[in-house]
Amino acid sequence: MANKDEHQLSSDTESVRHKFVDRIFHWTAGVLILILLLSAFLPILGIKFDWLPWHWVSGVLLLFVLTFHIVRALFFQNFLNMIPKTDDIRELLFLSVKSSDPEKYNAAQKFYHLITAGSVLVLAITGAFMLVKIDTPLWNRNPAILSDDQWGIIYVLHGLSSLVLIFLVIVHTYFTLIPEHRQFLISMIKDSGPKWARKKKDD
Amino acid sequence: MDLFRFSKDVFGQKMLVGVNWDFIWVPIFLAGLLILAHIILRVFVKHE
């Protein structure tokens, strides 16, 4: 244990890190985001197919899943666990952390979540607007709700956020698969995992 | 290279239509760079 870095954990802090419903949310959102990215960018990269049904159906499903997650995080979980604090900035800058309390999420996890939440929210809101531009079995298109300039801003925000999300998905996949984070990956699959991502100061 | 894509509306006026997709390689390149830096850091720390 002495040689383990701060991201690794002592075995006496095992617990159910993510409840079943949260793990289902994570993997459902992950699959939907992958479908959304692939259906958006494969045609741009030259792989042509009827991408729109894949994209809007996944988008609508993601809106439902995100709403569920936001309600659950705000009213049924301690969302403060995921909000970066001063110590998290210090940890990110390789400075000593002042608080001796352990944290469920470390600085990298909190900031990653913050940036991902921001970009996915922008994508979801702009995507929800864009849904009114297409005919579906559920509604008819009505592009007149915004002017051309306003649609341009919606498209730019959607596009920029999707580029940010490509970066985040690649980085997330890499950091999930490295051996030091194996316990965190397992905790997103099984009913057990490390309770703390940042140990007590003196541990 | 323009950051945004433009088109013309029915009146021939310039209209913003989105991000220039040539920039799709930027996040992929930056992610690769970060991963490479982390791999190098891991090897360096391992040998310390």
C-alpha cells in the first residue's frame, strides 16, 4: 500500500460506490452519446447512411435519461460530492490539500464531470431546439420559432459542444482503462468499489 | 481556415450555418496529446 499513489485506495474502504440505478444511467447515457456522436460525425467523415433517425431518437432518449439523472442528483443524492471545491483546485495544481476529510470523487473526476455536464447540457438544450426543425411521427416541423441568425447560434453551440464531447469521450475511455483506475471501472459494473477517490490526508 | 460555415439565405444574405467540420480533428489531436503526455508521465514516475 505504501507505494500506491493518491488515486489508489486502501481495501478497508470498499462500498457500493454507485447504486444499480446510477450504473444503468451511466451506461445508458454512454451508449446514447456514442450513437449520437457516430450518427453525427460518420456522415461528415464520408460514411453515408440515413443518420437522422438514429440521431434524433437517441437525442430524445438522452433528454429523458438526463432529466432523470438531474432530478435524482438534485433531490435524492448529495450532489455537493461532485462540486469542485478549493481543495480540488489545489489537488489539480499538485498543491497539498488542506482538508483532512476523504472525498468520494477526486479533483480530476469532479472537473471532468463539470465540463461533461456543461457540454452535454448545451448539446441537449440546442438539440431540443433542433428537434422542431424535423418532421417525426410525434410532431411536425416548425422552423419559424427562431430566426436564421438564432438558428445559426444554435448550430454553432451544438457543433462546438460536440467537438468538446469528442475530446471528453476519448479522454474518459483512456483514463477508465488504465490499471490504476481499474477499481473505478469495476465499481461502475459491480456492486462494490472504493468508497473514496481521495483518501484522508494522513492515510 | 474559417471557424464557422456560412451559407446564403433566400435573399442572398450571408447566413451562419454551423462550425467548420474541418476542426473535427482538433479534439482528437488534443486528446491524443493528453494521452501521450500521461503515458510519458507514467513511465517517468515509474522509473523515479
